[in-house]
Amino acid sequence: MRRSMLFLPGNNPNMLINGNCLGSDAIIFDLEDAVAPDQKDAARILVRNTMKYMDFRGCEIIVRINSIDTPYWKQDLDEIMPHRPGLILVPKTCSAADVLEADAYMTQVEEKLGMEKNTVGLMPLIETALGVENAFSIASATKRVKALFLGAEDLTADLQCKRTKESREIEYARTRLVVAARAAGVDVYDTPFTDVNDDEGIQVDAALAKALGFTGKASISPRHVEVINAVFSPTQKEVDYAYEVLEAIALAKEQGKGAISLYGKMIDAPIVNRAKQTIAMAEALGMERGM
């Protein structure tokens, strides 16, 4: 389960070692934007050692490496992959060719380490107009791809438009990525809400992302994690209804009925599938059916 993903600068030891206390489902150790060029080597070693010696107790570790058009990304993978992060976040992915280049080198590293192929997953970060237009080919380029991630700050710069809280400027990119990811059978994650002091804004933005079909949402502030987790978790009412749906379907089968309604609404396959997804998440969260 990956409702929330929190970015932590790869050159900040205090934040790295306390990452598992901040409440997010996943932590993104950032070796790219958060780290100046003259600190790349030190940050890479710091993240490596943090992964090697710290116990994150079930909090998934993701590492954003430098983009493949830099001299840093292979060194990033050489240091990080032996410690088996859940995912590698590849910034500025523009095409399937970018994915395949990263995948090929990751395969070389896995073979060298004696690891099974695809042990470490890949999550392309889509933050250019070209990347948005190539979203499906990126998502389906290799089995190593587990999710897509929208990066709105660089994207809006590439689009030559202003980044706003209302986010009208990224509506197309959001829906395009969701459709592409779902068509490819992978997860999809929304861009961070960057105003760390706007508690109402993050609630609205996260709710919109969920409504559009995103799996979860990234954050640059620990302050936003609790809200994101709440938005992307089922409510008790939703969990109870999901159980009722499955009970209604079971009863229909027992009675030999081809169709059944619940609260005046026909129960069809999509509703059943959503109910199963809700219950699976509830079980992962330790939620039980209400009385």
C-alpha cells in the first residue's frame, strides 16, 4: 500500500534517519533536485548508509536518482541497488527509450549482484510535455515499471505556464497519466501540493487526485502526510458498504439470480471489483467491519 510518498533531501542526515517516524507509507530519498552538484557524491553515500544501517520498519524506500542525461545516474544505481529499494524514481522520463536505458543498466547491476531480475522496480517521473504525450508507451515499456508519477513543477515550466493552486493547467496531464497507467496495469501518483502552510488546499488537492483515479499522492512536507493518508484511505462507511456488496452477490449466487440490487442500485461487476479493492485496503490498514 502506497497512499503517501514523502520526499526527503538526500543530503539531510537528520531527516533521513527520522523518515520512518513521519507517517508516510513510502519515503523518497532524493538525490536529484534537493542536492547541489557539488554534494552529489556525499548525498549518494549518505543515502546508501542510511539504507544499509537504518530499519524503516515497513516504510517503503524509494530513491529518486539523477536523470539519465547526467553523469550521476549510474553511480546512483551502483550505490543504491545493493540495498534493494522498493522503487527507483527516474526523473524527466520522456520516452520508452529512456525507460529501457534505465532498465538495461538496472538489469546489469542486478546480475552483477546476483539478484533476480526486476528485484528493484522502476517509477518514471513524468515532468515534460513529451513525457505526458508518451505516457502509455513509458508505462508499458518494461515489466520493471510499477507506477507513473506526475511532476507538475517542471512540467508547467516546460509548458510555459504558471503553476497555480487551482491546478487547471495540469488537468490534461493528470487525466492523461491516470488513463495511461491504468491501461498499462500500473499505479499512478499525483504531484505534491507545494504550499506547506495551506491545510485546506492540500485537502482539496488530494481529494481531487483521488477522484481522478490516482493511487496516492506525493508530498514535500511531513505536515501533509496525515491528510493524504486520510483522503486515500476508505471510510468506515465505505468499508461497511463493500462488505454488504459482497454479501449481496453471494446471496444472489445462492438463489440462482443473475442480478441483484442493494439500496435500490444494481450490483454489477465494476461495483464488486471496487468493493474488493476497498476491503483489501481496509485489511491492509487493520480496519474491521463496523457494527
